[in-house]
Amino acid sequence: PGAKNPSAAYEAMVAIAQLLAKHFNADLFDGERSALTQQTIEHERQQIVDFEYRQKVAAKKQALS
């Protein structure tokens, strides 16, 4: 929450994190301290899409009030 475009912010963050991990030969972990897998990244992308949808619905409801 807070980013003007959450999907773009997440994509940039993942790309930079992967680049840094490759450069430093490091591992990436998620918020639960488990290895960051492609499946985890896809799950987080879906959560962001769901968040963006809920925000649009809430904004429409507020505009109609």
C-alpha cells in the first residue's frame, strides 16, 4: 500500500533483488524467511492484483456515495 502503481513497484523490487542476489551470489528469502521461489513471487503478484482490484472497487463505491 502506498505506491502509485503497486504492480510496477513490486516488479522493480523483484528485478533489483534478483540482480543483487546474482551479483553477490546470495539467496533471496520471503517475509517468512523461506527461500524466495518463482511460485512465491507469483503468489505475491496475485495478492497485489487482488489489492489493486479491492482499491478500485472501494474508490468506485466512495465516488457513488
